[in-house]
Amino acid sequence: MAYLVLLRHGQSIANRDNVYTGWSDVPLTEQGRTEAKQAGKLILQTKIQFTDVHTSLLKRAIVTANIVLDQIHQNWLPVHKAWRLNERHYGALRGQNKDETRKTFGAHQVALWRRSFKAVPPLLKTTESDRRYVQLGDVEPRGESLEMVYNRLLPYWTDEIAPQLLNGHNQLVVAHGSTLRALIKYLEQISDEGIDGVEVANGEPIVYQFDDQLNIISKEVLD
């Protein structure tokens, strides 16, 4: 038996300003830091002792993870940072206000880009050659559907997280709305159509308990 806790980072400045973020590296707001602290306090109440922490290469998730570790008094844990846990790349929508894109492209099209499994947003013409990703090879996309996020996330789950859970080691994943939606889709076997209605709120821990075959015994959202 093992526990997996999933946590979306606290509010970022992009969440506050209602703009698409993706792989842009934006900081938390003060509210976001408060949400991270509160999430840590909620996790502390579960008394779960973790073996590993997994997060993305984006500071809004990294800082959230650090705040949580401080709150649960497990700062010494190894923190694994992986590009596969990065937020979905919103392509050419990145940096644009969501309400303005509805006016430009129509509410239905924007809803497909944001919530559906297969719709791909308008792509960037080129990637930005960020040092974080250049050293990893050709991993930086020009835009992604949720399906593409799902496919790049699953190898990390299979290679890094699932084996630890199978060994009875509790795992904490601090990531982003889309990557966590993709992982939840896999864990709960949600259909391509059904994932449209799944939302992951900032700063609300989701606690899964698994048996020794990684079947879900229970799920609880802490708020």
C-alpha cells in the first residue's frame, strides 16, 4: 500500500492575470504562496511520510514544492525536476489574455483548445532555445494538445513514480493543471471525452491510496 499526493502549484501571476502560460516561467503571487502554505498544512495533517518529490522545471511548481516541504517538515527529501512534468505548452496563445482570445477565435474554439483531449492550439513558429531544454535534446514543443502532454508524461510515471509506489514508497507530485489532468486521466481511466470536465484547482492536494498492484483504494481532495 502506498500514497500518491498530487498538487497543482499555487496561484501564479498568469493565473491572476488570466493569461496562457504554458512553459513560460512565471512566479507565484503572494496569494499563491499562501495557497502553497495552506496545502502543506493540509498534507501535514495526513501524516504521510514521503520518499520522493517530483516537480517540473518551472519555478511556480518548484517554489510551491519547497514551501510544502517546509510545512510538512520533510525538507530533506530528494526533489526530482523533470521537463515531462511541465505545464502544457500553449503555443502561440502563450502570454495572451484568455478573454481576448475568445473574442478573436470564438468561445467554442477556445474551449476546444483549453479543455478537449486532442485539439492543438496555434503553434509557435520556432522554439526559444531555452538552456534548460537545449541540454535535453529536441524536447521543447511549439504547442501541445492534452493528448501530447499525456504521451510525454506517461514515460515519467512508468519509469520514475510507479516503481516507487509499487515498492511501498509514498510519492508527492507538484506540477500543473494540464499535466495533473493528464495523469488523473490515466490513473482513473477517464475517457477522451470525459477529461473535458476534470478540473484541478490551485493549491488543493489530491490524495490517492493504492494497493500493491497500483489499483486505487481511495481518493480524497483536501480543502
